[in-house]
Amino acid sequence: MRREVALGLLIVVGVLSMAGAGVQGPPQSGPSAAALEATKIEKVKDNLYSITGSSVANRDAFSGGNTAVFITDTGVVIVDTKLSGWGQVILDRIKTVTNKPITTIINTHTHGDHTGSNEFFGTSVETIVQENTKANMEKMDAFKGDKAKFLPKRTYKDRMSIGGGKDQIELYYFGPGHTNGDTFVVFTALRTMHMGDMFPWKDAPFLDLSNGGTGVELPKTLDKLLKGVKNVDTIIGGHLPVQQWKDLEEYQRFNADLLAAAQAARTAGKSVDEAAASINLTSKYPGYESMRVKAAIQAIYDELSKK
Ligand SMILES: [Zn+2]
């Protein structure tokens, strides 16, 4: 028994270390008090809630990305499942708003802070992801060997419709950005969209090149989203409070400006350090931080030098 527990912890460590540097926190030995406190269920619209997970910057309180909870006539659809070890907390929070069973999980992308507790909900729950995300999940220790049974069984390429009427959900894929498999989940009747780490925070994006992410394509993919999805006013992002459509438009402009500035700096022969020191977007984008700008510039440089 003790050996199994230790082995479980090793697996968690492995998952966290491989799932993308800069996003996941340290391995959890059970939810900390600070993290439990930060994990609240908040009403977004009728029948739609978000279970928060604190900002990534506050590691002590971090439990993973925002989890959407959509209560339909036939059951509960959740979007993203936080880090491993948070399934019971997610379930407990859901039970405060409905007694309906969880029928469906949608993962916005592969990272362990968005897929970590899929396993908790078992194999009878239907899990849906974009097809590239399934391929990325197959590379994760959390879904290898015996655990392959927890891989998503339903995938789509560009677009998928689930349910109808007030329960309708539309899934969209517009191309690579944060990874190469980011899904935009639209709760049509509620004019609300969960977009995972394609809008993670108000700072430079985390570009996961090892899972097909790209800072060159990301602004274009967000532009396709802005043109391709209509009638959405409310946004649930990866790791920030609920936003409005205009905030998403601003985040797209921020990313286009960041890419243009990084490309200009590189053309001018600046090093990544020099580029990071010279690029300041926070005056044009109030409320934005620059903690992740250097890492994003590095990723864009790496990407451009491969072309
Ligand atoms: Zn992510």
C-alpha cells in the first residue's frame, strides 16, 4: 500500500515535470489550505459556473486552470479538470450547485493543470478533445499503460456540436497557438466561451513549442477566433477572472504587438535579453504584466531560427 502511494507520487512528479515548464506547480501531497481557499465555485450565468484555481504566480494556492461547470438537462459538462489530486474538490464544489451526474469532460488542451484530474471521474464519463490534443495526451505519463483507458475517446478536427437548444455547446479549433490543439468551448445560449490558455492571463503567453505551440501563429489564430465566433460576450480564460469580449480583442492586439516587436528586435540583431529589456507593452496595455515577456520572446526567437 505504502509502495503504491509512493509510486503514485512519482507518477505525479513525472507528469508535472514533463507537462510543460512554467505552467504547473510543485507536486501536490493533497490540497493545501491556501489552494482550497482559492478554489471557489462562482456563478458565471444561469446554469454555468467556474471553479477557480488561483493564479499560476501564487504556487501555494495553485490548483490548475479554471474549470467550467455547465448544467444541462441530462447532466453536467465540465471543461478542464485542474491538477492531479483535485477531482474530489471539483466534485464537492459541483455538489453545492447541482445533484446531476457528470457526464462529459472537455479538455481545452493537453497540459496537466487542465487534464490532471480526468482520471478521477472514471471511464464512464465521455471525454472530448481536439485530435492534436489527444495525440499530445498520449505522450503524457498520466495516460500511458494502464492509464491509457482514461484517454479521450471522442475527438474532432475543426468543429463539433454537442446537444441542442439551451444545452448546445460548440467546439472550435482555429489553429495552433499555446499548443497545437487548443479548443474554444462556446456555450451558445449563454453567449459564453471557455478558451483555456489561449487567454491564460494578462501577460505574454506561454508558448509550448514541444506540444506544437507557436508565437508566430498565435495572434492569427486569435484573429480567426474573433472573426469566426459570433454572439459571445463573456470569456472564461485559463487562469484569470471572468473577462469580456473586448478583453479578448485586447489580448489579441497585445499578442500581435509582442510578435511584431520581437521580430523587429531580432531583425535589428538584438539578443533575447536586449529585446526583453527594450520591449515595453505595459504602458499601451494597462493592467498587463511583463513577467512572461522574456520567455515568450525566447520562444519566438527559437521558432524563427528554425524557419
Ligand atoms: Zn496550458
